[in-house]
Amino acid sequence: MKHQQSYLRISRGLYKRVSSSGQVYFLTYDGVDEAKKPIWTKHNTQSEAEEHHRQTKIRKINEGQKAWGLTPTQREDAARAIELLNPYPNTKLVHAAAHYVSAILKNQNCKTIKEVVADLMTIKEKANLRPKSLKALRRRLGKLVEAFGERKMSSVTVEEMQNFVDRSGSAPRTKIGFAAVASQLWKFGEKRRWVTENIASLIDRPTPDDNNEIIAFSVDEAQALLNAAVGLKMLPFVALGMFCGVRREELVRLSKLKLYGKAVNLDNRTVTIPAEVAKKRSRRTIDIQHPTLCEWLAPHLKLGLLPGSADDTTVTELLNDLVKKAKVKWVKNGLRHSYATYHLVKFKDVAHLAYYMGEKDANVIFNHYAELRKPEEAEQFWNLRPTV
């Protein structure tokens, strides 16, 4: 014969239950869950149930003391906040408060874009960036000021940043450049705790086009340029670019700082680009692996690297005279491209070539310059000799 289920209240919130099968156990009432349903805990013995019930009372007292420790206004605010969050059952009040703190309160003292740009430029100027680099950075940051100048940095959205970059220019590399500068500014803002994330790192960036074809001078063009350079007293400039891959701006600095004589050591067959001259302020020594450069430079060691003043305007005018005299079409970075192209074919040493050129990524060197010229052309190039 089955027994009917029965309940016996031992005390408030503590019950004894006998199931229809005759099993005896105890239940404690622990309040309600998020859905307002009663929470019951089952126990095998009365002593176990009583201890659990006692601990629950203590917890409720403590929690009640915390609640009554709030002011009436705070309790009302908490109740109202919970009502606002009711449509979002998986969101807790503490999570909403944490988001408000990080997204709103922490950024109340955030500076405007105009102010942040001014602060960053001050730091860059103190870091002794080169004038050309400062000018380029100031120009791009200026566009950000035009777009968002008086806006708080924290108020700019990802969508707004995406639109800014998309409108910055038609060429993919131009857009990539503006995105990089924006990212630099927002990283600076993160460090100063004016923003909580770098929104510029979240935008879509275009893929660089491959229209910037790497072009090296032919052997005949190289010979014509070298011969013309002799008459224009700029042979060292052309030879160091063509047979050592030294950058144009590095050559200009060598001339301006009067370091040409110290940089070139034909006895040791080295060319040293000092830190104050190198693009990334990192000293490097280029080994002269073939006698070609020595043959061209030896008669011109006592001359300066360039005639006249060493600045971009003068160099541009000299290069215009050079190509006219040589009857060669000028190629941007053509001297450096020629060195890399013919060096890779001749010596097949990508790692050393990357170092000599002041580049960190050997893969970039290989991808840009591999197989642009034939071995026989490289032999002719490295056997070019003065004819005038």
C-alpha cells in the first residue's frame, strides 16, 4: 500500500517530507531564482537540513545588511536599473555598471583630437625625428584634426574612422598610410588612458596594389649614368647608390654632414652608414663584394659626394641634369633597385643583401627583386668600368 506524500513544517523555511514510497527527507527554502521560482534544497537528515537552514539565515541577514546599507535613492536606482535590464535576461546589473564606467566615466577627461595631436607632435619633436618625417606625420595628423578636431577622442566611432580612411585618397597605399597614422594616434591615446581601444586597428584596410613595378636600369643605362655623373662631379653619389644601394636621403645626409670621406674605406672594402645618417638611425656596414665600386670611386675620393649644397632641391636639379646628359629616363629609386636586382642575381645572398640595404625583412627583398635580370646581365653590370 502506497503512502500519500505529506509535509511537516519544522520551522519557517524548513520542512520534513514523506514521499508516497515512505522515504523521509528534509527540504529547506532558499528564496527564488531569476525567474521568481522557489529554490528548494533536499537533505537526507534533519541535522543536515537545520545546519543548511542556519547558514542560509546568516547569508540572508548579511545580504540584507548590505542592501539596507544603501541609501533609499541607491536602492531605487538599483531597482530601476534591473527593470531596464529585464528585456536582456543574460545581462547582470554589475556588467552594465562596469561597461558604463569603462565607456563613459573613464573617458570624461578625454582630450579632443586636436589636443591629442598636439601632444603627440610635441613628443615626436623631442624624440628628434628628422624634419622630413615630422613634416609627413604633421600633414597626415592634420587631416585627422580637420575631420575630428574638437571631438573627444573617445567619441569617434569605428564607422567614422573607416569613412575617414576611405576618403583619404584614391590610392590604396595612401589609405594604408592614413590608417597607420590614425592607429599610431589611438595607441598614444590608449597609453594615456583617454580611450579604451584602438579603433583604427578595427577598420578594413585595402590591399596594396602591385602597380609600383620594380625597375632596374639596364647595363647600358647604368654605364651612361655613371659616365655622365663624372662630368657633373656627382660620380660618388651615383656609384654608391648603384653599387651599394645607399638611399638617396642617406646620401644627401652623408654629404650635408661631410661624412663621405669617413664612410668609404676602399682599403677595407667597406662603406659605413652611421646612425645619424641611416633612415632608421641604425648603423650598418656594407661590404664591397666586387671591385667595381672601388674602380669607380678611387679617382674621386678627394672630391665631395655632391657639388654645391646638399639638399633635396639641389639633388633633384642635379639628377635632372644627369638624365639629360645620359639620355636616360629616370626611374625613382632606380640606383637602389639596380643594386638589389643585380646583387641578388650575382651573389644569391638574400640575408646579407637585406642588411646592406637597411631592410629587416629578407622575404621582401626576395619577392621584389628575384629573377628581374638574367645572370649574363648581372655579370655585365658588375664588370662596368670607367670609360671617361
